[in-house]
Amino acid sequence: MQRPEPIENEKEVTSIDLIVSKSDAEGNITYVNPIFVKISGYTQGELLEKPHAILRHPDMPKAVFRYLWEHITKGEDVVAFVKNLCKDGSYYWVLATVKMAKNPDGSFRNYMSTRRAVKPEAKETIGKLYAEWLKIEKEEGEEASWQTFNAFLNENGLTDAKSFNTFMQNLNR
């Protein structure tokens, strides 16, 4: 599937929208709810068995996803703002909560992500941070961006996933 060219058109995610998806251990989509289909512009068939990364907007710094994967693979929930790319090149912002679901015997079942609307103030704040990390990523490389991301976490006392998640949730209050 060819990735669309981003355009400056934001699709609204309303306060009543709940976007839900599930993915396998590699991040390939195994379930999407109807609101996910509606907002993304893709059909269910176009999304299933594709990597979640097909929705990644180029404005997203890779450090955010590295952080997410480092924690969810350990079974820790992660809450983070994500700017996604729609099929038509539009975008939408969400506050995603990603969790590992386990079978009754404790083995991995899937990852589940629920996404909600983002308040304008939160978009502005997180957009500036993401732009800074992305600029470093493009100019100095992914590792430099990762180091800057981690310095931000340390400077703000966000030393574990729980404190990071609280920080993200508080930005959207």
C-alpha cells in the first residue's frame, strides 16, 4: 500500500469518539472498530494485517514509538499523543493508550490501543515538543533525538511509564 502525501487538513476526533484497534506482537493490525475506519479513511480490509506504522504521520518523532515499544513489550501500558496520517493525506491527533492483553495463562494475546480526542492546548504543547525532537532526528539522527527525548523525561521526573502516562494525561485535561 502506497503511503499518501500529507496535506494540511485536520480531521476532527470528537470527545465522544473512541478509536480502537488491536495488533499482533509485530504491530500488524488484527482489529479495527468502525470509528477507526471512518476517521482514517481506509477500509477495514485495507487496514487488517498491515503494520500500524502505515498510519504514522511524518511529523511524529521515532523516539515516541521507540519509547512505546520498549514499554508495551514489557507489559507496561503507555499513554502518548499521536498524529496519524489518513488515507487522503489528512491527519488527526489522538491520545492513545496502548496495553498488552494476555491470555488466562499469562501468555501474550495482542496489543490493544484506544484513542481519544486531544484538546487544542495539548496539541499545541505536544506539537512543539514533537517538532523539536523531529528536527534533531532529521539533523543529527535518531539516536540524538532519542537522547534528547530521554533528557526531557529525566528533567521532568518522568522516570517510569506510570509518571510518563500521568504527564501525557494531564496535558489533555
